[in-house]
Amino acid sequence: MSDYRPPLEDIRLVLEEISDISAICGLPGYEHVDSETIDGVLDELARFVAEVVAPVNQVGDQEGCSVADGVVTTPEAFHTAWDKFVEAGWGAISQDPNYGGGGFPGVVQTVMTELLATASRAWSMGPMLTVGALDALHAFADEGQKEVYLPKMITAEWSGTMNLTEPQAGSDVGALTTRALPQDDGSYLIFGTKIFITFGEHELTENIIQLVLARTPESPPGTKGISLFIVPKYLVGDDGSLGARNDYRCLSLEHKLGLHASPTCVLSYGDSGDGAVGFLIGEEHQGMRYMFKMMNNARLGVGVEGLAVTERALQQAADYALERRQGRAIGAPAGEQSPIVEHADVRRMLLTMRAYTDAMRCLLYLNAATIDVANRHPDPGARQAASDRAELLTPISKAWCTDVGVEMSSLGIQIHGGYGYIEETGAAQHWRDSRISPIYEGTNGIQAMDLVGRKLTMNGGSVMAELLAEITSTINDLVEAGDGFTSIREGLADALDAMQEGGVWLAANGLANPVDAMAGATPFLRMFGQLVGGWLMARLALGAQRRIDAGEGETTHLATKVVAARFYAEQLLPIVRAQLGAVTAGGRDLFEVPADAFSA
Amino acid sequence: MSDYRPPLEDIRLVLEEISDISAICGLPGYEHVDSETIDGVLDELARFVAEVVAPVNQVGDQEGCSVADGVVTTPEAFHTAWDKFVEAGWGAISQDPNYGGGGFPGVVQTVMTELLATASRAWSMGPMLTVGALDALHAFADEGQKEVYLPKMITAEWSGTMNLTEPQAGSDVGALTTRALPQDDGSYLIFGTKIFITFGEHELTENIIQLVLARTPESPPGTKGISLFIVPKYLVGDDGSLGARNDYRCLSLEHKLGLHASPTCVLSYGDSGDGAVGFLIGEEHQGMRYMFKMMNNARLGVGVEGLAVTERALQQAADYALERRQGRAIGAPAGEQSPIVEHADVRRMLLTMRAYTDAMRCLLYLNAATIDVANRHPDPGARQAASDRAELLTPISKAWCTDVGVEMSSLGIQIHGGYGYIEETGAAQHWRDSRISPIYEGTNGIQAMDLVGRKLTMNGGSVMAELLAEITSTINDLVEAGDGFTSIREGLADALDAMQEGGVWLAANGLANPVDAMAGATPFLRMFGQLVGGWLMARLALGAQRRIDAGEGETTHLATKVVAARFYAEQLLPIVRAQLGAVTAGGRDLFEVPADAFSA
């Protein structure tokens, strides 16, 4: 596996051109931050991830995790990297300064998520789950709980998790049966088995703060009867000291396709019979509501994984294509083996990966900045509009980027030829690691149903309409941009037409027959993501061209953004219209095949 | 992993409607075969693969292979399956009766390839490589060599391999450096290292017949100086007895992403310094020509792997979707968890897999039958036309089916949700196993360049034009077929238009600037495969409808073919037109990005 070079030039360009980072820094609460502070932080962070985190990725995968007597062993190198992460204080970056956090905007957290996940998908799961748990505690825990748990989790001395899934309750969270019995002292005793718990048990940190969904006695069935609990691995005394080991146990680890170095645990709560001591967060029966509040951030974070795996696969494939010589490129001297980057078909693969990387980064950073505006803008109307926009973008960020990540890391293998299939090369690891992201944190099918069932028609469709109006406005801007942008404008205009036709069909027919709308949900999400990606690449290209014309920045880098946007518009954007048949077909043919007749 | 149910109903329908199996049985040399004989053989073969081969697939993957002191250990269960394969005589099915073969048409061999590869991708590599080596020996070895090697290879008591690749010579076979030094007795001594040799060493058979590409002294550089040699593991005496162990050694096995149970060997020839004894096949310097003659069969066989992995992934996913309950489907009673097959989005995935399975099987069986006609038709003109048609179809069979196989086995994982990511489930294995097929036997990029560079313009474009004329003829047939076929006709007509536009552009611009044609090769192959798949599904659907109308056959099964063809035409065929931008963009943007600027 090759080294990782954090793409700071790309990151900064997107922060400036797409996230409007200076506007974000102007929001209340971010007065202490400006573009230069962020630049400095990113320089340091990039150095940290390249030197400390990236080297653990392949060795971690080879070493893997194991469990014996409930004790989980993670790769040796993970400990060193975690200790240095704590020492450098990176966990604090976007957390509340009142509890020791750095108070940076959420969009900076998103950049950190990208950098960590690109450096090592498996290792980064630990810090990322901790951020998720921190978000939940910060939003819904009481002041006493915050004082006990937040500071140590912010330093990453303690890690955090989310415990939702049970064998019968995956996508269907409402089917969970873990019980929480109230005790006289206000605490609860938790009994039940949770599965697929990422970083659910390990020895990397002094303590692990499990956030657990469970049912109190006589709760209503389904999602309305679910409450959220803090279950620390070691109980915490009033003075912050660690006390007794809580009554849960890691029964086993999953043998996964990828992310071998990230422990995925089966946790048995109340394993000894006593029950695990838990503390209710907020109010009873509000657990699902709390979880939903967290979901935009969590789903955005998973979307970033699609970008991360593509970036790493691209860097590795591009290095290999410069170095590996096979065959003679058209026009090369006779008798010479050319670097494979000189073959048009290899360039097609590299430029496809390059273009999607730009598109995903634009979408994800825009989504993150929109959440910052939703959280911090002084004007309630602007907050609401941003919140609505974020609701619309989030399922696309999650599903589109993770689907694309699987496709692009597959291209990374292909560029390596036979060596791509050999594990030591490292290209295969990215592909294996990529495959969980379309599944967890709400499958991509669920994201699509969320998009079509809730987001498309939100506020009578006006949230959607406003986004499409902005795309139209960019199309108009492209008229002035010169010949190099003509095909971008035409491609976007055609894709936008198709998108509008699909959206109108779904909104109209979905009311009469929801099955018809659900049948078209996944292709609609694909068309939406593909269009928004192209739109934002066009904006990025316009910004890059403006900088070239003004003599600012590195010309080759900027010109590549224009080429990538044009390539995407001409060659990848037609996928939008190609989805229209599937979006508007309805569910008839899907249900005409009897349920047991799909296979022999 | 679930059981494998060989889909004999589907196979027979395609053999009859697409391969015209009764016409194939009428070809000279196949007089002893008829549809009923084939039916009987397929019944037995299906029972064999389901009972003997399918059960070794997952345990084999878990056990894997190892090497110590040059001795390769394959999974225990592989030995039993191999012995039963020899005992039942399945290796002989399509081989020459003069050497103990069964003399069945090649299309029956293709069905067997499918059944074996679907039962166990890894195990089937052994018999399949043996068939490839048999083809080469049968076509080019002299009579004495045939008498020594063919009979035992046909029984599968001995296995065969192909040794092409070296570290510096992958796609660029002409760069190989293995040497063959002529000896006074007419034999050669072979020195060199070969890599990626599938089933290159193992203890499953008494002997292994390596076919090795090497250079004789003072040969011209590149592919023109390559000769083909037989290098048996144990030298064979005149009486057929096994003699001395030849001087080559398995140095190591590759740690692969998938196919863990198929040993991929590094073989060192002349490892002790003496040199491995080899025997020239045919004439010196004709090695590449001989290999190219074998390629249609070998590439077709790899294409079948794409079908096989999809069929197995579909069966497993369909079983899971019937059983697994999550969420409530629209219209289901409140409080009930529905089988996930009742959710429209899951049905979309299943029907997509179903449709591509039908499309791939049609293409592959048509391709196989075309090769039979090319080999056996009494009329030389008909033989030539079929040979040309097979040349055109083969790169599509190889590349399109294997790309689709990767995509479809990925859907198989997605249907399983989180369980899909767990290795024990077995869905992930199909995906891992699928990923090599787009790479070996000529990468899919090379297939695309072959299609555009050679096949598209073959005979002044008339081979292509005749195929498109047949598609037009099917479109005309669809006019009479009733309302259920309208969208199939419209979809095909639109896709055919796009295809013609792309083909004309490539033919015209490729002459002036070959880079422009190569830049569009991969998207052109995709559009071609996608169109041919849809065309053949339409023909299959017409046949199915005819049978329904005549009251022949099982109606649900036949009706599913019509639904799948319509679904494909409406929802998957628009991908054809979506490739047109990429096909006709030329190479400009690909080469506008400097070679070292694709990543940071």
C-alpha cells in the first residue's frame, strides 16, 4: 500500500468555493476561528494523519482483532496511534469549548473525518463513533452527565459507541427487545444482546461509554417505546475515578469482509445475571427521537467514508499507473514499454476516480457547511432553511457517496491488473473496506425511501424546488463562462430536465400509490446524487477558472478541476437521464414476479 | 451459504430459444447427440454439482491453500470432489471421442462450465484450466503427444494449466523472458519464473501438464519469438508410466482477495539448475498464434464466471429475502414484520439480478453455439460467418458478463444488510470471487480495445452490421407481439440507434486518431453488451410468450421471462444511450490532465 498524501489543495479549494468557509467562520460562536486558523490546523492534522494514522492501515488489516474471555485485542499499532491522537488533542476539534473542545465549525470536523478515514478506515471508526456518542450526550444528557462524561470523551481518553442493532432488529430498530429495569436510585439495569457494535470492546482507552437503546417496562411497542441509556464499561465515581466493571461482556467478534482491524462486537448486557448499570438520557421513550437528531451527522460521516476510500484508492492507483510499464502506448517509440498511465483506458479509469472524488467532496462539504448554518445562523428563518436543505442533502451524501465509493475502489483494483487481486498490494483492502458503508447507518435503500418518502415533498416540495433553482442559476452562470464550459452547461441542463421530470412523477404518483414511489426510490437517489455532483463540480470549475484568470493558485491543479468537471458532464452525467425509466416505471413489474420465483 | 439449485428450466429454455440446440445437434460429428440425450446428461450433471461440488465452496474458502517445501495443500473436500468428478467421467463431456471424450457440442461444455462454476468458483478452476490445455493440445500437438497426454487429461486423472504471466509480462505477454534451450534429443530445457499460475501445483491429480510459453535462443523480440511447450510434472514413459519429477517448483502461493481455495502459484522452472524438460508443441515461434486460437473458448469460459457468480448470489439473496423479516411492507397488516422480499426496493435488486442472469446466459450460450457452428458447419461460408460472429461476441461475453458479475454479487450482499458483510453468510465470498474475472484472460480494457480496434471494423464493418440487422429484425417481430412488448420494442429501438451512432463515430474517428477510439472503447463495450443482452432477452420473452400461448411449459416460469425482459428494457437498457457521450468524447480530456496530476 502506498503512502497517503492528504490532498490539502483540493480540500481548501472546496472549502472556499463550495462551503463558503469564511461565511461559516462569521457565524456566532465561531468568532475565534478564521480561514487562516483553519489552514494552520489542517496543515498540522494532515501531517498527523500521514505520519501516525496512515501507516497503521494495512498492518492493522493483516493483524486483525481477536477476543478471548471477553477481552478484545486490536492491532498493536492501533494503540500507539490512539495514544498520539489523545496527546495531540485532535478529538476535541469541533467539540464544545465549555467541556474542553476546540469549538471549530462542523465542516472542519468533516474534513477531519475525511483525513482520518482516508488514512485508515478501520482505525478511524473508533474516533468517529466517539464523536457520534459525544453529539448525543451534548444534545440530550443532563448537565451532571455531561460533566462526568464529556471531558474525557473529548480528549479521546474514553471512547463512545452506539448500541442499536439486535439480531431481529436491524433496519427495523423498533423490534429491539433489550430491557431496562428502573432501580430505586434512579439508575436502570440493562439486559439484552446487541450485535454489530463497532469498537464495542477494546483496550485502547481507559473506559468505553456505551449508548444503548432499550425498553423500559410496559413501554409501547415499536420505536415509540425505546429509551436511550449511558452504560459505561467502568462505573464513574463522583470524583471522576473509575469504579466497578459493569455487567456486560463481549461474547464474540464478527468475521467481516473488510475492516478487519475494527472490532465489531456482540455485547451481552447483564451477562452475569446482575444487569448492567445504565443511566437514562433525557426522557423515557424519546430514544428514537434522540437518535434521529444525531442521524444527519452520522449519515454525513458515513458518506465521507465513500469519499475517503475513493481518494485512497485513487492515490494508490495513480502511483501504480505512473510506475508500471506494460505494452506500448499509441505514439510511443517502438520497443518501449509505456507506463500504463499513457494508455487511454487507464486514463479513463483514473479520471473517473478523480472526477467522482471532486464531486463527492463538494457535496459532503456543502452538506456539512449547511448543518453549521442550521445550527448557528442568527436568523431563525435562515436556520430553518439550512436545516431543511441539510435534511434533503443528507440521504444523498450517505447513499450516493458510499455507492460510488464501492464502484471507484473497484476501478482502483482494475488499474492494478492481476496485482490488484493480491492482498499485499493493498488495492483490494480499500474495496473490502468500502462495502459496509452502503449498508450501515440506514441502508442505501432506506436513504432512498427517506429521500422520496419524506424529503422530496418536504414543505410542499419547496426545499427541493429551491435546490433545483440554484442549479438553474449555475447553468445561467455557465453561459458567460466561455467555450470550455459549453458541454458542462448542456449536460447539466439536460440532467436537470430529467431530474425534474422524475421528481414530478414521483410526487404525483407516490400520493396515489406509495409502492410506485418506493419502486423508483433508489434510481431517483442515484440521479439526484449524480446531478448534484455535476452541479457542484461546475461551480468548482467556475471558481478554478476565475482563479486561473486572476493568476491565483497553481494553474495545473486548477485546470484539472475544469477538465474533471467537463469529463464528468459529458461522460458521467448522462447516467441521470438513464435512470428516468426506472424512476417512472412504478412497482407493477416488481410485484408481477411471485415472491418465490426470483431464482430457481 | 445456501444450497445451489441448478436452474435447469432456465438453461433448457435458453438452449432451445437462443442456442437453437436442435440445429447444433444436426451438425456433422454430433449425430449421436440430440436434445433428449442432452437433457438426460444435464439432469445427471445437475445432481452431481449440487450434491458433490456445491458443498465444497464455502468450506474450501475457509480452509484455503498452503505451500510447504513446494508441496501445495488444497482443501480436504476438494480431493473427494475431484475423485468423484474423475469417477463420473464429467471431464470428457465435449472432448474428442478418439481419445475417450464424449463428443458433445461445445455449448454443452459451456453449460457444464456454468454449473461447475456456480457450484464452486474456486474448485471449478481446476477442471476449466484442464479443458483449456486440452483444447490447445488437441488443436496443435502432434499425434504422439496427443496419445500420451489427452486420454488421462480427458478423464481428469491429470490436470492441465496455462503458464503465460511473468512479473514484467502481464497484459504485455510479449515481454516474457522464460528460456527454452533445445537438446539433442529434440526436447528443451526450460528456465524461468511464471506467476499467477492457477492450479499450477497441487496433489489432486497424479500428474499436472503445464503448458508453458517460452523463448528459444535467438528468437525475435516480442510476441513473434514465443513458443509453446508441454512441461509435465512427472515425465511420462512410452508405456504411459510416470517417471522422474520434472525440475520446477512452486515457490509460493498468492494471498488473494478471493478464490482462496484455488492455488495461484509462483512456479520456478529449472529451479535446481538442471532445467525443466519440455516438449515443443507445433512449430517454434507460433506460441502466441496457438494461444490466440484458444482465446475464444477461454474468454467465453471467463464470461461464464460472471453469470455463475450472479446466479449463486441471486439464489442466496432470494432465499434470504423470503425468510428475513424486517419492517412492514406497504399494505401489510399493522404490527407485522414482513419478509423483506415484500419491500419494493428489495424486489428491485432481486429483479435486476434476475434480469441480468437471463441476459448473460442468453449471450453466453449464443456465443458458444456460434463457435460450434464455426467449427462444424458443412458449408465453409457458414463456418466463416459464424467464426466472425464469435469473434465479435467473445470480448463482449468476457468483459460485459464479468463486469456485471461484480455489480450483481454486490447487490447480493446489499440484500443481506449487515449480515452480508459477515463472511459466514457467504454472500461476500461471491463478490470476492467475482473480482478476478474482469482482470484475467485479458483485462476488460483489453477486451474493449479488441472490440473497437479489431472486431468493429472486421470485414469492413459487415460483421457488426449483420448483428445489428438481426436486432432490427427482432424489433420488427415485436410489433406483432402485443401491448406487453411495446416498451421492449421501444427500448430496443432507442438503444440500437444509440449503438449505431456510437459505432459509426468510433469507426470514423478511430481511423484518423486511434487514441479517440481507444478512449471510447470501454463505454462502447458496455453499451454493446447491454444492448445485446436486451435483444436476446426480448427473443427469449417472445419464445416464452409463444409457449404460454400454446399451453406449453410452466406458466409462472415463462411469464417471469417476459417480466424480466420488460423490466430490463424499461429500466436497464437506457444505460446504452447514457454511454454515448463517453463513446464519442475522444481522448482530449483524458490527456489534458498531466500524467502525474490525477491525485495529490
